[in-house]
Amino acid sequence: MLADLHLTVNTTERIPAKAMTREEQSDAIVVSFAAQWHRPLTKKTFTVVLRKRIPQVSQFRWLYFHLNSPLSAICGRALIKKTSAITKTEAVALRKAINLSALEIESYVGKDATIGCYELGRVEVLSQPVPASELSSRLVYHPPQSFFILSKNAKHVINEMAGFNRTERERPSTSTK
């Protein structure tokens, strides 16, 4: 009984990372990447990201990079200039910005008519990634299979833990502080 109570209290003290309602949504998404993308991220060798799944409802301002195992950490973030669906031909034409070969792009897109595309602006790479284990100490954080919409409160916590520049120009909030 006490163990159950402790688990309940511990869970309620942590902030949900994933926005569950429209009101909780921040202007950011967390997107998962294979660990092999860590070096290209740190070298900033790409400005376009292809994804099979992208948010359908809203446009977001920030993309947070969650690099999967063995890193399993938030390793950076980027401003999103544009989110769209593009054809395989359009994706191949962007191969230098994507940092993949035409063959790799064609293989990834497969038989799909379109693929999700994020065009990135400024990329901020963390010299010290924030491991999922540390995130989980303050958030109810489960690395995304593809992406999830970050809650406003969790975005604040991640920015604090990562040391991201807090002077960024965020979209105006509807709440007063």
C-alpha cells in the first residue's frame, strides 16, 4: 500500500513531457533520431529532416532532437522554418540539405506518395546532452517512437536542464506572468 502511495506521489510531482490537450501544447515537438545522426547533428551537416510522420494539426516553432540508444538523450534543438509534405522527387532534389544519398532517400520514402519534411533554421547542439534518465527525474518522459508534442511546462524544464538560451523570442503567451 505504501509503495503504491509513493509511486502515485512521485508520478504527480513529475511534469508530463507530452502535451495531452491543446491548451498544454507548446510550440515544440520532440523527434526521435537513430544514434547514427549524432555526428551529423553535432557537425550541423543537414538543414532538412524527412519523417514518415509529422504533426497534422499545428505548425511548430522548435524541433528537439532525441537521439535513441545508446545515447538516449536530448542532444539539441532547431528552429523549424517550414513543415510540409513533399514528393520523393522533391526530397531527392534536397539530398545535400538532407545529408543522404538519392538511394537512401528513395529507400526511406519507399512507395509513399509524399514524405514529411522539416526545413530547419538555427540549430543549437548541446555539448552535454540531457539523458532520458535525467529528464525522467523531473518529467514523465518516454522517448518518442516518432515524435510527440511537448507540453509548455516540460519545454521550460528541458530548456532549463539543457541550458538553452532563455532570451529566445518565443511566441507570445496567452497567459500573463
